[in-house]
Amino acid sequence: MNVLIVFAHPEPRSLNTALRDIAVEELRAQGDTVRVSDLHAMGWKPTVDRADFPTLPPDHRLQVAPASAQAFAAGALTDDVRAEQEKLLWADVLILQFPLWWFSMPAILKGWVDRVYAYGFGYGVGEHSDRRWGDRYGDGRLAGKRAMLIVTTGGWAEHYSPRGINGPIDDLLFPINHGILHYPGYDVLPPFVAYRVDRLDDEGFGTVAEALRVRMRSLHTTAPIPFRRQNGGDYVIPTLELREDLARPGLTGFALHRSEAEG
Ligand code: FAD
């Protein structure tokens, strides 16, 4: 299988880099072909701006979505963006790896999503009509592929538990797992999260490294998070609300969008 790791850490001697190398080694040992987009090492341009749309006439006001649609359709996106899109189409599995910074991904990785998920590629895919609201949330250009996060945190596991002050980790990662990965079609695996890593000693590192190896060994078989598919009949079109009969009393928020939440 082909695996793409998109990696966001500025330091080659970091814990994250060491964990990435363990993941790559384990995947290659089991016969996978692995490519890594190391965003800092690549000098990835992290913001969307006019330079992303070289064929946009200078006197046109930049509207990102239409400019993106036009450039994607014309094959006129910049070479760095097209190269990442090709890697996504090549990969059977996408892994995003990053340290949790301010409860989310580092800006350089968000900028990778903003630029690589062009209109027509990451969004704006499929029929938009009274009967269908595009191919997204389980359908889309990347449907049939798997994706997962590898995340490290300074905070303890308890801080991210259901009563923890930071909020549950599944809630914090929902915008990435559901909004960035499930949206263009991926089956999203439960994340690998290494907590409380800032003063990790050799023993702690060994434990995290082994847990990561175990997760890499089951990358192709682990059951995905059971996010509901937008076009699977659970949602009302065009309001995109979960059908009333599927909403268990008292259950609200992100948990509604997992089918295991049914009563
Ligand atoms: P490093 O600093 O590279 O290493 C961490 C420890 O691992 C070190 O003690 C190192 O010695 C040890 N280590 C053991 N073995 C190895 C090895 N083989 N190779 C390398 N290192 C090893 N945390 C939160 O919980 N929530 C947040 O919202 C949050 N926001 C943050 C925002 C910013 C801007 C920053 C800078 C940090 C934030 N943090 C937050 C903390 C952050 O998530 C952690 O610092 C990060 O996950 C640690 O990963 P690292 O790769 O940078 O670790």
C-alpha cells in the first residue's frame, strides 16, 4: 500500500521527527511504500494569496474559491500544490503528523490544507442540486482511502478526558478528522495521540514508540471512526441536519455525527 505522511515540525531532532522515522521504518518493514512531505524542510508556502493563481488577471479582485476552481480546472495551480495533490491521489493512506499547538495543527499544516484542497479537488466536488449537496463527508475525490492523525501534546491524557479542562480530545480533533479528512471522502481512523511528552525520558519514549509501531501494523485493518456519510440517507437535504428520528434525546454536538450514537 502507498502511505503519505504530511509532517509539520520545524526541528529535525524533535520528538516528532523521531516518531515519524519510527512510523516510516515500521511501514516499510511491512511492505508499504512511504512518501513524506516534510513541510518545513520543503519550505512550504503556508498562506493562500494571489501568487497561488498565476493566471488570474492583475486587475481582477481575488476571490479565493472561484480563483481556485478556475485554476484547478485549467491545470494552472502552482507546481508545489499540484505535486501534493498528485501525492494524495497516489496514497492509499494519508497520515497528518504534528504537535498540538493551541489545540490544533501548526499553521504551516493548515496552510497546506488551505492550498492543496483546491476547489474541485478537496471541495466543490460532485452534483450540487436540490437533491444532492455535493460529494462530501464520506464521498469525494479521496473516497475509498484511509487517513489518520499522529499527534503529540504537552497536556496530560486526563486533561483531554471527558471531564478534562481542555475538552475531550475527540472533540478538539473533530474539525480535522471530520472537517478536513472525512469531508473529501477519507475513512478516518482513530488518532494516535502521545500525551504529556514535553519531559519524556528514554523509557517513556520507548513506550510511545512501541505503541506507534503497533498502530502502524494495523493501519490497513483498524476500523474507522463511524462518521455518518452525508449522502447515506441520514441527513435532510438541503438543510443538512441529521434526521430527527436519528437524533437520540440529550445527544448533541459532534457525537451526533457518528453512527454509533444511534440508540
Ligand atoms: P520535543 O520538544 O522535541 O521533545 C519532547 C521531549 O521528548 C524532550 O524532553 C525530549 O528529550 C524527549 N525525547 C525522548 N526521546 C526522544 C527522541 N528519541 N528524540 C527526540 N526527543 C526525545 N500542548 C497541549 O497539550 N495543548 C496545546 O494547545 C499546546 N499548544 C502549544 C502551542 C505552542 C506554540 C507550543 C510551542 C507548544 C504547545 N503545546 C501544547 C505543547 C506541544 O504540544 C508539545 O511541546 C509538543 O507536542 C512536543 O513535541 P515535540 O516534537 O516538539 O517534542
